Amino acid sequence: MRYISTRSLPGAAGLPFCDILLEGLAPDGGLYLPESYPDLAGRLGELREVWQREGYAGLGFTILREFIDDIDDEDLRGICTRAWNADVFGTPEVAPVTELADGLHLAHLSNGPTAAFKDMAMQLLGQLFEYELERRGRELNILGATSGDTGSAAEYAMRGRNRIRVFMLTPAGRMTPFQQAQMFSLDDPAITNIAVEGVFDDCQDLVKAVSNDLAFKQRHSIGAVNSINWARLVAQVVYYVAAWLQVTSSDDEQVSFCVPSGNFGNICAGHVARQMGLPIRTLLLATNENNVLDEFFRTGVYRVRSGAETHETSSPSMDISKASNFERFVFDLLGRDGERTAELFGATLTAQGSFDLSDGPDFARVREDFGFASGSSTHADRVATIRQVWQDHEVMIDPHTADGVHVAQDFRAREGGSEPMVVLETALPVKFAATIREALDREPEVPAAFAHLDDLPRHVVDLPKDVTALKELIAKRLDLPA
């Protein structure tokens, strides 16, 4: 298996998995994808047997083996076992699925160390990084951006690991108090939290600007943990397969998924799973008031918003108006035309701030060939949905998951469908206590591991929205010239 950039020209040489694992963003500014997707359609029965016999880690190994051929089987199986187990996720199933009502299911992905679905991939990424860096005798300085949950999941997965430092950018004041406390309370010399004046998209732009400076990137051994890193995205494919196995009994049974998504990473993993032959009927994308992606799937127009146009909402992890992983899907949508993809996400977006695919044949394929649909919700929708799910099922969900449940219920009422619909949970309610109080007039349960976060001192550096200042900070912390 070899990997190419979304901006590669035909015939470009592919790279092995472990090379792109440490590189993150491709040198041409594109994102890595496999040269072709493995076909699992004829192996679903085998996957069901693996799931029943070996559980989540065994299923993960079986799927990842299709994408990774430069780590031997014994080592890769050990990596999966250490990443996905009951000690880390609190349950043998790792990602159990329960039914809310009438075929609407909830995939519980937030049982990990930071109470968010990002742990599902980040625990694997930490194991992969440590393994490969030790094998190569290298060090890695991870530069990432977070709108709420990626940062803490990355820091908890990477802390204490050999040869790894973390620099994590956050939008100043835009995360919930719990999210800030969870990240900023970590006291580790290998972890630097950076609060940037701006929104998440500004943080993401800074990460990409540093990564696109190839000389700086190489001199300072910069890597990525955001979902621009293919390893994180492919790890998420596993829970789609696990969820499908838990709600079906036959290998030809279809399932639909509703996925709260701001940066398009979570649902892009579902796209990959569907391309591999997993029987997914619909991939239903749910957004909040920052509905850039919903607008595209309804109209064919992708229009990036400015920081001033990006709303601050009660589902803040989706307060994103420039979805990094969207380029991966568009590359597939355009028949893997790297030159056209590069033009759209390079010159066209730079000049116009948008592109329009509505008039060509490609947009029709979004639903017909790729199964995508979308919807959005508001603060009032979130509050009402949290209240309804609690009253009807005694299940407490966070605001992002509420976006998903609301969009899923609206879609099923409008379009029907007899197949199971699985909503992907994104976080535990404790991370968004203010909205839970508004909806239910009660406090969310605080897991014991987080009981004293508010009492701990904070460790965070304030920084302007300036790439030079960021480079100087990184160089200073590494004691290297900028």
C-alpha cells in the first residue's frame, strides 16, 4: 500500500505508511490518501468472526493491516492491543452501540481518557508515533490546532512518551471552561499550550503555514496529529465497522450514519469505510450554525467564512468554517484529479473564497455515488434534543451529539428508511455543563478522573495570530534557531 497527495499529478510515486505517518501534510500542501481503497466487501463475514473472537483491537488490526504493510504483524497487533482495551476505554467493547428507539442508535465513542471521540484515534496515534520514532531513532515535535477536543486527546495520548513534544494551538476563550481546564492543567515540559487571538480556523491556518515552510518543518522535525494526518483518520474507520457489526446480523444489511462534523475528519472516515465496501446507505453530516459543509451538500457551493462570520455556539468543537479534510472527499469526487483539486483548494479559494460544483456532473455523484446528505441545527434545537433524549430514554448527551440526533430524526421523518441509523457520539456531557444545565436544570455527572481539574494551575502561552511569532516560540522551546 502506497500513499499519494490529493494534489498529486498522474503517475506520482507513492510513499509507504510510516513515512506519511511522521510527515502529516504533504509537501505540495495536499493531504495523503491511499492509491486505492482496499476492498472489504467480500470479507464482512470474516470481520464479524474477528469481532466476536478478538474484539475491537483484533478488528482494528485486521482493518489496519490493509493499509499498513511496513510494520510487521506482531508489532502492529501489539500497537492495536495497547491502544484499544478495557483499561483505556473502561469497557471491553471499547465503542459499544445502544438503541435509543425505533432503529435510532447511539455509538458510544467517548469512554476514553479525555471523554471525547478523539481518543479513539489518538490512542492509536500515540502508539504508532512512539514505535516508529524509536525504530528510526528520531524525535518529533507535534504541532496541532484544536477547537476543543483534539488538543486534550492528543496531549493525553502523547504525554510521557519518548521522543515526542507537543505544541497545541487553541482559539483564545472559545472553548468551554472544562475543555480549557482539561488541557491547560497538564504540567509537562514536553507539552506547550498556546492560546491564539482568533477562531479555530486561524489556528489551523497557522499550523498549515508552518507545515508549508518545508525548511522550518524539517529543521524542527514538525509533525501533525490533526486529522490532516492520515493515520488518525484511518483509525476512525474501525469504529464504523464495529458499529455496523453491532447493529446488523447479516453481511448485506445496510446501515446509515449521522455524524456531527466540523472539520470533516470524522465523517471522512465513514466515506473511506463506504468506499471499502461497508454497506452504508447514507452518510448524514450534521453541523451547527457554522453550516459551510451543509451548504455544500445542499447546493454544491463551498464558501469559506471569515473569522468574523464564524459563530460562537454551544457546540463549539464544530465552530469551524474551513474544513481541512474536505479536500480528501473532493479529490475522490473529482475522480482523483489532483491537478483540479489543487486548483480548487489553492488558487480558486485564495482568489474567491469559494468554489462552485453545482453545474457540473460531479455534484450529482455526492448523493448517488457517495451517499452523502446533510443537515444543521441551532442552539434551540440542541437544548430541545438534549431534553427530549433525557426525558424519553434517560440518556444524557452532549450538544454536538444533540446536533447529530436532531439532524438524524429530521432526516428520518422526511425521507424514511428502514435501515438502522447510528449517531456517532462525540463527547461526554461533562465537557459542556452550561448547556446541560440550561436543558435539564441539573449538573452532568463528573467522572472521578476530572473531579479536581478546576483546582489545578493553568499552563498556557498567549500568542497573536502571527506565524513568525509561532515559529519563534517553537524554536525557543526547542532551543534551536528559528
